[in-house]
Amino acid sequence: MTERVAALEMRGIDKSFAGNKVLDGVDITAHTGEVLALVGENGAGKSTLMKILSGVHYPDAGEIFIGGEKVRFSNPADALSAGVAMIYQELSLSPHLTVAENIFLGREPVRLSALGVIDDRELNRLAEELLKEYGFNINPRTRLVRLSAADRQLVEITRAIVEARKVIVMDEPTSSLTSGEVEELFRLIRDLKARGLAVIYISHRLEELDEIADRLSILRDGRAVYSGVWGELSTDQMIRHMAGRELKEIFPPRKAVIGEVRLRVDNLSLPPKFEHISFDVRAGEVVGIAGLAGAGRTELVEAIYGAHAAHSGEIQIDNQKVTQSSANQSVRRGVGLLTEDRKRTGLCLNLPMSTNITLANVGALIKGGRLQGKTEIEVTRNYIGKLNIKPPSPHKMVARLSGGNQQKSLLARWLFAGSKIFLLDEPTRGVDVAARSEIYREVNELAETGAAIVMVSSDLPELLGMADRILVMRRGHMVAEFDARKTSQEEILKYAALEEN
């Protein structure tokens, strides 16, 4: 491989928060025209390192060089001025602005320049051209709040590409995307490389890195434990560097015995999101739901949960018909929903882990009209141990947890609520390999206790590894059903993407 010029060097980076050392002497180098894959478990320090690069945090020690010149970033504007753009794992868009306004925020075309009046027509025209060029089918005039998580991710990607001049950081950019959208993103990344940019790509999906990565850096516990050319390490070796241990099986063996039907959905409709959906889930069974973005998967599980009122159809839980209900009634019936966007619709970010875990069943902790605080802490510690949540502090604000530990906190909520039907929407989005394995193990244990589990996922290997059956949705309709042991990614994609005649 021809040696390229270092577009970015970060040397000896240290960072601590409240006495907790998050980064310890980290060195990384990204070269022009190459993709540096930056991997590590949740909490390894990847996002903190990149927030230092993008000017969000200031390092306690260390130096940053862009194109060989030492730089000092006091805020994100400094980083942008130096040519560094970032796609954050947790999106940084303005939800009440339009797509076009978000893409060009701070760089809007103006008319009557002396007055600084924004040229809305030109703004929308430029945004439409960009989105079309990148293959993103999004209306530039739509407000962000009305878009799906996948489309918001595409807008974030578009904005960052417009901003980037030397280095672009992509933190879990495919977490909300379908396989077709991922391919389009990879095409854009190859174009960025051809333009001479350095791309730092953070991902927990190790399998996708084969297609784009040139170099690899691995972080573990705030230290850089490996740097080298991509392909020198096997997947098992990468996982060993990341976790400091071997993971024998990412997908643990299934032992659950399939029992009676616990959840039955009959002809459920909520047009235009989905129509005439029928399926059932048995005790001990994991049923996966696959489909492209916009297929109606999220809306379906939200309607089953009671977050949206279906227009027609019937839901039965343990052979009892459920009249159209609210989310509160669903919780009392033993139905739990782990949403696809944990920060927007799942967690109470400014409350501690203890409150988040006990939220759906807080009545069990009230005695004589008062919350039993000590009992709440004991309950939380129990689930911290059961799910290996880190750091193991019930008082830790959930916003300060890594993505994988936030997801495990949500799963703990539904365990404490005594749920028997689990609706899991993208349960491992933004979660590292080790935490995924722990979540999969817990899902299997739930199935073994007789729970019925619906798993919506854009990660087809996940569905093939975890589900007993896989249902495929396309444009709001259920179009296929497969035995997970007798199908393939290609067969599922064929039905998910097949154009209707």
C-alpha cells in the first residue's frame, strides 16, 4: 500500500470526567484518501476522542495536527474552520427546521446580501440537487421532525459531506440505514476518498468494514491497543483486542421450548403506514420482522403496544381480545416496547439509571403513598448485575452511559415491569459486539421463561442468528414468512425490495 500523507494526527490524548479517566495517552493517525476504521466496545472512548477532534471537548493533555500543523480547537466552529466535520451517533440536527435548512445551516445562500435575507428558493434547489446526487429520496422542504430515523441519518450525512474539507468522522452512520442505503453511503465514502479526504469510520458492525476500511485502530478502556493495516487481523483477533477476551459465540444457542400462542395480530391496519397485518408469536419464540426503511415495521410494533391507535383489526394477548388500548394499559397487560430511538422515545436522559429502570413499574415500590428509595436502589443493583451494566451505579445519569449500557437499562425496565411480550425495535443499534452478545443472551433467557418476542431489525445476520421465524414487510404489507434456519439474506432482501407489479 502506498504511504499517504497524514491528514490527522492525535498524539497522547488524555481526558477525564469527574475523576474518571476516559482516554489515556491515545495516538491515532488518519491519512488522506483513506478510511480509518476506529473500533472498540461501548465505553472504550471512541466518541469522546472524536468529540475532542470536533471541538466539543478539550483534552486534558495531548496534541492535534491537521495536515502537519498543530491546531487547538476551543469549540466545534474551530474544528469546522480547520476542515473537520462529524456525523454524530446521536444526531445533531434541528428538528423544527426543514431538511434544506439543516443541510446549509450557517451557510445559507442569501439575496439582498446587505440585509442577509436567505434565498429560500436557491436553498431548496441546492439541497434537492445534493440529495438527488447522493441518491437520497427526501423532500428538502420537509421538517426534520416528520422524518424517520433513517431519513434523519441521511440528512446528517449530507450536511457533514457538505462541511468536510480535510477530515470527516462518521460515528455509527449506518445504524438506521437499510442495506441499499448502506451501499449508497459506501459509494459516497469512496468518492470522498477520491477527493483526498481522510474518513474516520466508527462502527460496531465489523462485517461492513471489509468493504471500505484501509486502516484500523482499536481502543479498549481508553487506550489505543492496536493500529495497523486493515485485513491484518481476523474478526476473532479484533474482538479479542476490543474485549480483552474471546467471544466464543456472538449468537448464543437457542434452548427455548415453543409453547402456546401469546400474541396474535389479526388483520391490523393503520393506513397508510401498514394494512391487513396478521401473525402470531408463541411462548418461547423469537419472531423477526425485516424490511426496508418505510416498510411500516416500527409503526406496527408501536400500534401493537398502543402508542398509535390502529384503524381496524384485532390483537389478542394469551387468547384474550384487547380493545384498542393505551401504552399504560399495554404495560399492565405485560407488553413492553424497546423503541428504535432510545434517546428520543425511550430514556429519560436527565434522570438516574434507577428511575429509568423502575419507571414502568414504579407502583411496586410505593408503600403508604411514598416511594421506597432503598428498595428502588436494591432493585436497580440487581438488574445492573444481571445485565452487566457499566458503570455499576444506580445514581448515574443515564445520559452519561454508553449506548450499549443505555440499551441494557431499557431492557431492565421491561424485566422489572414483568413483561411477557417483548417488542424489540432495533435492539442492538449502536451497540458493540460484547454488549450485543449479552443482549442476545438475555433475549434467549427470556424466551426460555416463556416470553414471546418480536424483534424488528435492519441487521439481517442478527435476525438469522436470533429468530425462529422471519416475517418480511414491504410498503406496509406482510409479503413473506421464512423459517430462519432455512433462508438467507438474499432471499429476505428479494422480498423486502421487490417492486410490486
